Amino acid sequence: MPEYSVLSVPKAEAPATLDFAVESVGQPATPKLDRQTLTPFEAVVIEQQEEVQVVARRMPIRLIEPRDVAPGTAGDTAWGLDAIGALQSKFTGAGAVVAILDTGIKAGHPAFSGIEIVQEDFTGEGNGDWHGHGTHCAGTILGRDVDGTRIGVAPGVTKLLVGKVIGEKSADSTMLFDAIDWAVRAGADVISMSLGIDFPGYVSRRILIDKMPTEAAVSDALEAYRNNLRMLDAIMGMIHVGGNYGRDAVVVAAAGNESMRPRYKIAASIPGAALDVVAVAAMQPDPAGGYGVTSFSNSLPQLAAPGLEILSADAKTDKLIKMSGTSMACPHVAGVAALLWEALTKEGLEPTGANIKARLLATAKRDKIVAGTTGTDIGQGMVAAP
């Protein structure tokens, strides 16, 4: 039988001396996220229960894989740091807690020297980074200098939560939901995700393994995809609006690399398409000066950031390596979110996810964007460090 994620909010019991619910005096109940093996009929029945918010069938997730591009376009430095103003910022992200949900991390890489790294494996394959994707993304967010080269947007961050949700053999949406829940409860102020739900993979499995007709497989996948989006929307709503978790994290995700401009553009994928998630497009240096959107970057993001030939930590060599993709753009925005966490704190403002997101969008820049680039390509513009 298929596995489902079940999100519920149990009613809190009021003290015996009160005859009204605890929620009514500002104490929201804590969400509960369970995995259950159910028949489709049982899933429908369970979702009718008063405490249940969403029931979503498990779907595969996958890396937003780095793209192969012609070398030499962006030079031999971490050019993105200068492009977003991180090199000129007086902030370092000190005090912010960052979470990255990815392939794991090579904690012993020199880029993470002196950082408290808390790892949680949701794949059952153990900690560590089998791919190198998570290590590279983490390096862009907060990496220390490697052999004299700066790679991190927010090198003052001293605590990193690493949720391994993509293993070599296993990766699904239940792991992702569990990891988001874990990260918020563990105190994350910023959550970065360079991954997406694998809709084509789900369809293929239903056809090839479950022997479903193509039309039925696509319909089934659409229903599962819709419910997974509803699940993410509900979780994000509880983080940002309801206060159920007792804290408010800003969540950033890659928009996706499925486009092939100018032939066609694909819209931002889940989780980037979910409520209150900041979806990030990828930018590249333009030969005439300024910055343009990359050919592979998906449309309908909220922000854009450097994503071509990004220099960061290499899990295989302890040195540095270049990768390209919206996966590489996403951690630039997560790093700036950490800088803003520190900036808002020093301004005497509460650094909530909502406040950080609002500042991210309000301070994005368009002055160096090539002509003809629209909001459907880059959202509010290039992210800018405070």
C-alpha cells in the first residue's frame, strides 16, 4: 500500500479552571506530522477528521541537478559575492541559524571549519554527502575562505542544520516534510532547499512498475502533486501565519532548471511554487556588462541570484569546484537572508521570516539587469546584501 504524510493539529486541552480553548489565549497547538501506510479510501476518510489538515501521498524528489555549461564564462572567483554586494556588506550573518535540506554535507571540508554542524539523516543511508551538491550549496551560504578565496555569503554563521533528504537510493516528499518540520523545531531562522518533486519520475513508476495506463498514471500523479503542494502550503502557513511552531523561518528554494530559453520556459517547481517560499532564478554575467537570466532558469521566481559557474566547496577534493544551476542561485539568497537576520536584529526589529522575506523583495536590484528581462524571468530582481 502507498505511504502518506498526514499533517494534523491536535486540539490543546484547556486547564481545568478554564472553559475555553487554549488557542483562544494565544497558545496555538503544535502541528503533528505522521507517516501512514493507507489505501486511497483510508486516506480520504482520514482527511475528513477534524484535526487533520492535509493528507499527501509520497512522491519522489530529486536534485535540481547542476547544469553543464561552456567553461570560462564567469572567471575564476566566486563572482556572485560581488554581484550581490556581499563583499561590501558590514554584516556576516552572526547569530543566525541556517538549515540546508539537500544531499548532506562533508562536514570535514575546510570551508566549514569552526561551524557547529547538526546533521539529521532522513534517507536511512547515513550522514555525509554522497553527491557533493549539498556541500557546494552550504559553502555558498556560509563557507569560510578556502586557500585565501572567499566563497560564503554569510561567513559569520556559526550553526548549520543539515537535513539529508536526498540519498543515493532514496528520496521522497515525506522525507522533505519531515525535514522541514525538524529544521523549524531545531531553531532554523533560514531554510534553503535546492530540490524539486519528481513529477515525471512518479508518472514513469506508475506506468512501468505499477502497470497503469498512461492517462491514469498522469491523472494519479496530478492528484498526488496537488496534495503535496497543499501539504507544503499548510506547513508554510503554520510556520509564517499561525505561529504553531513558535518561530518563523524564511524558506528559500531553487526555481528549477527545466527551461530551454528561448525555445520554452517552465514555471517554478515545487517546493519553490509553494506558499511563502522564495523561489530563486539563476543569473549570469552579460558580455556587454550587467547580468542576464540563464538559459535553463525556470520562470515565475520571486528573486534572482548568481547561478552560472559558481565557485564553492568540493566534497571530493577539499578544494573548490564550479557548478551551475538555480541550485547555486538559491544559497546566495539564503546567505543574504542570514545577513538580513543580523541586520534586522541590530536595527532593533524582530527578524521573523516574514520580515526577512519582505526586506529581501524590497531591496532587490534591477539597475544592472540586461534590457528585455521581465519579472516573469527574475521576480523582483537580483538579491542584494544589506
